[in-house]
Amino acid sequence: MWAQLFLCDADSTLIWDVLTSKCSIKRKVLVPKMHLTIYHARRPMLSLQPCAEATNVVIPTAETRFMVLAPGGENPRPELEPRKKKVGIRVQRKNDGRPEILKFRERLLAHETPEVLGSRRPSTHVSNAFGARNFQPHMALLRPGNGVDRDLTKLGSIFRQEIKSLTFDRFCIEIVLWDANANRTPL
């Protein structure tokens, strides 16, 4: 299951315009349907239902940072080549929009029953029971093959200078079942 906050269409268009015109990034590597990942689990959570609801969450970009979307991608590392991986932004802990993000996350944490968790520790505001150990709200912007420079601070500076905030207007929970043939079936 995935829980996501989807970026409004106007801000998606703005990001595409800034990245193509100011940063010389090709449109074909831009991620469609930009969203913040709030929660992800590969276990059935029977008490959870799919949903799609309108919302209005505003994230100031001043407290976001570009990163390679790979384990440890918050910091530059020689083995992580941004042009070969997805690149996106993460919402820092001191971001004014983070408490609103955590309200959505809390709704999901309530469904982490002992049956779902097994021997795992429950998720918190900073840790995940499933997937990556640490929780960081993040949004992919660029696909692999993006051609960006290894130093993502330049790209981040332009992004934050041109875009002051991001508005997320839809919260969705998607539950996907996998059958024995590894076919994905959304509920």
C-alpha cells in the first residue's frame, strides 16, 4: 500500500517549466504525477481502505533539499551518480509544512497492528517499520538518465529561488494486491 500527497497541476507545470528552461533538463526525464510519499508497506493492512480526498498542504521550498533517491542519497557519495538514479527533493524536519504531512502519516500508523508488524518495531514520525529505516517525505522529480551534475546544490538553489512553495491538493491511499503470477491489481 502507498499513501501519497499529490502535487497540484499548477505547481507540477511550474516545476517542469523551471527545470527545462532554467536548468536545461529534457522533458522526457521529468517525473509525471509528482507526489510526496507519506507511507509505504508491502504487507496487507486489512483495516485500511483506499481513498482519494481533497486537501491543501503547502510546503515552503526553502526547507527542501535535492537528493539522489537511493539509500544514503541525502549526502554526496562517490558511488551515487545522480544522472544514473532518480533525483528528487526531501522535506527537511524544520519545514513548516512537515506537521501537516505527519498528520496524514499518523492516520496510517494506527493500522500497524501486531499482526501486520510481526517482530518489527512500529513506525514513528522519523522511522519506518517497512522499507527504508528512516522516514523522509520525498518527491521524485527526475528519472535516471537525467544528465544532472553530481553537485545537486546548484540545481537546488535554482529550484528554491524560482519556486517558493509547493501545494499538494490530493491525498490518496492506494492498495495493490499481487497474485501468484506477480500481476499488480489495484483495489
